[in-house]
Amino acid sequence: MVAGVGGAGSAAAGTGVAGAEVAGAAKLERSLRYWDLVLYGLAYIAPFAPLSTLGFVWSESNGLIVLAYVLGAVCMYFTAQSYATMTETLPTAGSVYGFARHSLGAFPGFMAGWMILLDYLLIPAFL
């Protein structure tokens, strides 16, 4: 028998109950703080987003690129505030799917879940 897969060398072999050690051992602890998440988001987006959209934003904003990015930042702020408010109201949900399902019903929640999945899959293709 392979070591570590239920054989004599596994942690749960001596307990007599399959998975007894595993059930109590995997406890996750929240360790990320607010600024950790902000810096992670900036490190993830900052190197790529300006390079791929700078020329497009420059031409579409007729030279008012700073105003375009400030308006985008204001919109992102209000989006983040609305998600924070929804999370306080409904702490078990964590995405648009959970919020839409709770407030609008099962079918709109289902559609919102698929739309956000398509968003995550298609947005990188447009960059």
C-alpha cells in the first residue's frame, strides 16, 4: 500500500475512524488585512491595465485622460461601497450571485452567477 494513503504511515490509521484526524485539523484563520488586499489588487492590476488601455483611453477621452481615470476611480469607489453595504446586510453571500439570489430570487441569482462567470472569462480576451 502507498504510504500516506490510508496505510500504516497515515495519521488517521491509528484512530480507528477514517478521517478523524483530517476533520479537526484543517482550520483556516483569517490573516489578510484591508491593506494586504488593496496591495494585492494593485500588484495584480497595475502592471497590465495601463499598458493595454492607455492608448484607447487617450483617444476616446480627447486628451482628458486624467479626468477619465478619476471618473473611473469614483465609479469603482461607489461599487466597492455598495458591495461593503451588501456584505454587512448579508454576510453569508460573497458575490453578485448570492446578493441577487437573496434579493431578487433564484432565477435572477442564477443568471447573475453565469453573467459574472462570463465576465471573468471574457474580459481578459478584450485586453
